[in-house]
Amino acid sequence: MLLRSFPKMFFEFLLENPDLEEELEMKDQVPEPGSEEHLLMLLHITYDRVAERLKAAALELKKTVVDETWNSLQGQKIGDFSLYSGALGTAFLLWKSFQVTGNQDDLRICSEIIKACDSASVDSRDVSFICGRAGVCALGAVVAKNMKNVKLMDSYVSKFRKIELTEDLPDGLMHGRAGYLWACLFINYNLGGEVILSKGMAPVIEKIFSNGRKMGTKHGSPLMFEWNGKKCWGAAHGLAGIMHVLMHFNLQKNQRDEVKRALLYMIRNELPSGNYPSCEEDKSDELVHWCHGAPGIALTFVKAAKFFGDLEFVQAAGNAAIKVVSPRGLLKHVGICHGISGNTYVLQALYQLTGYLEFRFKAKSFVCFLLDRGQKLLSEGKMRGGDHPYSLFEGIGGMAYLFLDMVDPAKAKFPAYEL
């Protein structure tokens, strides 16, 4: 049987004292990277010292990503413009790098990439932030604001407002209405105020509820959605991702009740291991990903704990992290969608929600594992970067983004999912 994750023995010997974090005096030479002693050193030095190493590693990775996904094009037209696997993901990484370092060159190159993505996406029918034109226009507007280019910002906002939502759109986050709404949230959050008016988003929200009710059941979930012929549960295409986006809005009382009952339905029907199925039709317990399984659903429960203020959602998120993400989440993929980088965000989100040091230390364990061994394992073929090895969601672009985010872990947020 092919193991999907590394044995947790890589760091379990350190978890007996999760609140223990001390400065170690290295009297001899620093241990060799990749050794158990080096990982031990990283885990037992303060976060400030780890942050220095994370930042340096992230900037090296960023350079590689930019070279492979942008500089190598040499003026050729972009094929994949998406945030998920394409050039916009590189732009998003550069925007993050600018936020951390203040490097104006990052912002300049980021803007150039977005301009090329704008041309490449002009005929796209995908309206989401992660895979569609909405992401291009939304990020373009925000980056233009950071450049203090009001004319360019207004141009991208105008293009965003012209995006058409057709009747046959799916409702999910990756390719549908929820993904469009997240782009609206991203614009308003970063530009301030109601650049995209609530009255314009309200019909989209109502359409999602209307579609969800058609597939919902009286004794099951009041809302359910279909992707590729399956009733999906996960963050990328299904119920968890759609509910996550809806909880960012001032919902009507009946809508709030439907969202809550849908999430409670998921909790009642978790798998015996504590994991969650990818869809109604498939109860297999294999995937521990953001896109399918406990990680993405746990992040949705974190949002629900804040939205509803109910302890049940705190407990559900914590159980998913403790029972599934922590022991099984050290995956053999590096990325954010279905890799160690994405699962690190789940543990960090639980620490931000609860303040429990165990979650903080486990998040640090995951990110230090990547810092210490990620590139070596990739080069040896023992870890994978997906079909798009330099991309934001599958490859080392996501690892670089995580490293930059964890320079200040109190503010770390799963990209294109948490605000």
C-alpha cells in the first residue's frame, strides 16, 4: 500500500512538552540540515530565530518560482493564468513577499504578471478567485492600490464589475459562485468599504441558497451541492467551501440556520477516524487535504466557531486537527491544496482560535519539517510538487508562501480561503 504521509515519528518525540521552547546554545558546529539533530534544533529555538530562516528560504524559493513561471516565458503568452496552478499564483506570492519585505521590485513584477494574466483571461468563463478572471481583476486592483496607481486600480475594479455570472455556473469555491463572492470579499477587505456593493452580491448569495435547497433533504443537510455529478463535501468544490464563504456575510436568520444545520450534519456524519468523506457517495477514508477531507472542513469549523460562537464548532475543528491532521497530515506532497503546507495552516488556525500551545507547536513542527527537509525530499523524489511543481496551490510556490506567512504566525491565513 502506498503511504500518503510520512510517519509522525519524525517529530513525535518532541511533542511530550509542547510548551517547551528554549534557546539552545550551539557549542559545536550547527547540525547538518536533514538530520534529526537539525530538526530538533529548529523546533527548540525561538520562533524569532526560526522566522529568520523561513524568510531566507522563502526568498530563495520565490526567485526560483519567478524564474520558472515568468522569466522563462521570455515574452510568450501565458497559458495558465490561474491562481491555483498558473501565473497569477506567482503574482500572489510576490504580493505576499512585498507585504513581508517591502521590496518594490516584487510589486513591480507582480503587476507585470497580473497585466499578462488580464490579457490571457479576458475570454474566460470561470468567475472564481482561485481559477477565474475574478481573481485576476481582484488582485490587480489590490496591487494597483499598493502601487498608489488609482487609475489602474479603478480599471481593474471596472473590469471586475463587468464579469458575467451565467445561469449554468456551479456554486463551488474553485470554479463557481462562492469563488466569485470570495473575490468580492477580497476586494472590499483590501480596498476598504463597499467597493463591490452588498446589493450586487445579495442575488448571488440567494442563488446559492436556492440551488442548495433543491438538493438538500429534510432529515439530512438542508443544503447540498453537486460537482461533476457528486455531492461534494470538501472546501474546493463542495459544501464546506461554500458554507465558509457564506459565513462572511450578514445572512438572514433562516439562512444562518440552514448554514448551521448543514455544518452540524457534517459533524454528525464524520468518519470513525474523525476524518470526513470527500462526497456523499464515497465514504472512503484516504484523503487528508484542504480540497477533500478534514483539513479544509476543519478550517470551515474554525470560521463557524467565530460566526456562531458555539463551542461545538471549536470542538469539531479541534478534533479534526488532533485526530486527523496532526497524525496523518505530514503528507508526501508539498503544496497548499493537498500537501504539508496546507495542513500547517489548519494547525496554526486552531492555535489562533484556541490559544492552545499544542497546536502552535504542531504547526511549527510541520513548517520546520518542510524547512529542514522539503527541498531535499523533492529532489530525491520522496515528496511531490504535483502536476505544476512551481505553482501556488500544488508546488513550491505554496511552500514559499507558507514560509513568508509564518514569519509572523499570528497573522498567517490560508491563501484564497481565510481573510
